[in-house]
Amino acid sequence: MQRRELNDLLAFATVARERSFTRAAGLLSMSPSALSHAMCGLEERLGVRLLARTTRSVAPTEAGEHLLRSLTPALSEIQNGLADLAEWREAPSGTVQITTFAHAAQMVLEPVLPAFLMDNPNVRVEINIDNGLTDIVAAGFDAGIRFRESVDKDMIAVPVGPAMRTVVVGAPAYFERFPKPQTPADLAQHNCIGFRLTTSGGLLPWEFEHNGREIRIRTNGSLVVNELPLAVAAVREGAVLGYLMEHDVAEDIASGRLIQVLDEWCPSFPGYYLYHPSRRQMPVALRALIDALRFTP
């Protein structure tokens, strides 16, 4: 489409809405006679009458109404795009409120947030640590950080961390008392740590997959927690068998302080995502934080 054609379509939409050449000309910063001449040229090129003119008024014809309905969304998108560009020219400022849980805050926010705040001194970030699945819209948060599987499908989700993996580990002292499990079914004979879900009050099942087969095991054990550091400490001391994030015990496994079992039953899964409601105009501060946290493999 040529630039002249786009200008004339914008002019037509303005005349059709205002129903006045004089008012439309003022909005378009041109003379009424030049505007009228442009509309005559547009109608001649399209081969259809778009505006019904009288000595006292102007109104779109049936064909003009049809064209106006088609043009309005497109012109609105152009205006919104230009508004977005204007926001990009502004330095990020304002408050961003995020809800997440402790492990995600440690994994995703701790490595990035200090530098982000120093680079954006006019941005204030409020972090709410909550192990429940908070409704960010109802609670008034700008965004949340959760596992991809926990994000509602109507949210915009951006990856902010690599794929993750949950592994089964025990200390050498633990395996001096118990044989190493060969399959998830063997866990029934083990003292497995339990993790209490704050949302439902139930215990987190141990999830496995092998050759496309998914298994959820309800384990039993002498210790139930809802806080990660205590769980890791108990596993390291050999008191219980653990079901923990590989990232949290990678150094222990590498050093031999912990022994990993059931490796082939523990595939990786999508990691943490920052999610937020779909909105036409995203706050500049939120956009800047998303750009800082975005994970690229």
C-alpha cells in the first residue's frame, strides 16, 4: 500500500467518525477543501461512493460504513503500536509486584535482581513469597513465577529458567541401612521424606516417568516438611531418602556426599516461567524486568 493511500484512508475514517469536513480537517491539520478533494480522489480510485454529502452535513454511505468497520481495528493497532514505541523511549519507572515461592526466588530472582535494580534506579520491585498458587489478577500482582504446568493457559508465559529435574538421593549412611531402590515400587520399603503442600494440605507425590510411562508414588516416612533447607539437611545426614531438585544437590552428588538412584526414571521438565495477564499496554517497568529475567537456551 502506498503512503498516499494510507493517508487518505485515515482521512476518510476521521471524516466518517466526525461527520464533518471542518472538524475532521482540524484534527488532520489540513484545509476542508483539501480534505474534500482527497476524499473525491479516494472514491474515484476505489470506484465507489464512500461519503454522502449535503450542503450541511456529510455521512458515510453503506459502502463507507463497511469500510469504516474494517479500518477501525487496523488504525487502532497502529496507534497502539506508536504508543508502545513512545513507552520504549522512557526510562523504566514505577512498581512491579511479583508473587512466587522461595525456591523460584532463589533460582530466578537472586542472580538477576540486584543488577537490575542498580541499572533501573526508578523501578521498585516488591516480591511476595507464597508457596500457594496465588491468583495474580484477584490479588493485584503484576506477575508471578511458577512452574510452566502451574500457569493458567490464558496467561502470557515467558521462560525465566532452564529445564529442571527432580532426583532421588540418599547419603552413604542411609544406604548402609537400606538397599538402593531399583524401581519406584521399591520406595514402599524406604523412609522417604514428605513435603506438605500448603495449597491442599496433602503430601507431594513423587513423580516418575520411564519409556513414556508416568508413575506417581505416595511415599511414607518419618519426616514431613514444607521448607526446603530442612529437607536437604535431613537427607544429607542420612536420616531419610530425598526427592529433591537436582540443582540443589548437584554438588553433593558430584562430591559423593549424596548418591543418586532411579536416574532413568527421572526425566527433565520445563522450568520456571514468569507469567502475567494479557494486556495491550504493558507497564515499562514490567517489560524491562521480563527482558532481564528472560531465559534463552
